[in-house]
Amino acid sequence: MRNRQLVRHVVLNETPAERALARGLVTEIELVRLKAIARLYAWGLPPDMGWADLLQEALLRVLQGSRRRPDNVSMIAFVTGIMRSLKAEQHRRRQREAPSGSGDNVAAATLDPAPDAERSLAARQELAAIYRLFADDAVATRILNGLGSGLSPEEICAANGLSRTDYESARRRMRRCLLRHNLAWRLR
């Protein structure tokens, strides 16, 4: 009975993610993971297509049935594959629309555009939120500082006297925390 009420509650204005949740295609945890993955795949896309657009488009294709999940593939892997192909499709489209001429023009047209003031502010706010999350965790803060400086995991371990096991444990702990708080930052 409760499921029927939930299905009746679905309105036409819902996002594909909300409909996928309502239909049981994804769990809330899977949706959080997909959001984090979408943020990673959104790098390099045109400014008019953000990570949320990428995720919603992928889920819409699943809901419409234009993409069918094989039985032996998890929903996360399946939707990630759709997002990957959407990103590749965007890059192919930009290459076709790029001005013809030297290879430099094509390469310049496919690069991520310089961030505008709004994107820069959003990035700074997200980075500040990440640092606030780990303010009480000295190891995590040292890892964040090392990654921000462009250091490799080995260099971070050496500079901070961490074993590789300590580094990997902290990295997993940080990733779980970021996923819980709906933040994404690529941790090597």
C-alpha cells in the first residue's frame, strides 16, 4: 500500500533522479555515489552542461528505456558508463563544431574554458567546505595540503611521515566523509 502511495505521489515535475529513486532503480547511497562520479565526469564539459545535467540525462535514458542495463552489471557501473558516453558525445560534437584549420585551433576548442567568476567562487566554497570537514583531522589536513600542492601519494607520505597504509586508510575515510556530505574531490 505504501509503495502505491509513493508511486501516486510522483508528479511530472520530478527529476529523473527522483523518479529513479521512487521506482527503486537506485538507492539513496547509489545516488550519492553517482553524484560524486558525475562531478568527476563533468570536468571539461561545456559550461552550459553541469554535473547535475550529466547525471539527469543518464538517468533519463535509463528511465525511458533507451539504455537497458545488463543483468550482470551494477546500476552504478551502468549509469557511469552512460555518463562516460555522454561526455564523449559532447567532446565529439565540440570537435565537429570547432573551426577548421590548424590542429592548434581544434585543440584549443576542446579545452575546458577558463572558469568565470561564478565557477571560481563555487570551487572556492566547495574547497573551504572540504577543509572545514577535516579541520579536526591532522592526517587528512596534511593529505589535502599535499594534494593541493600537486604532490604524489608517495611524496605526501614521505613529507608527513605516513606509511602507505596510514595514507590509504585516511584517504578511504575522507572519501566516505565526502560522499556523506555530497562533496566530491578526487583523492589519489
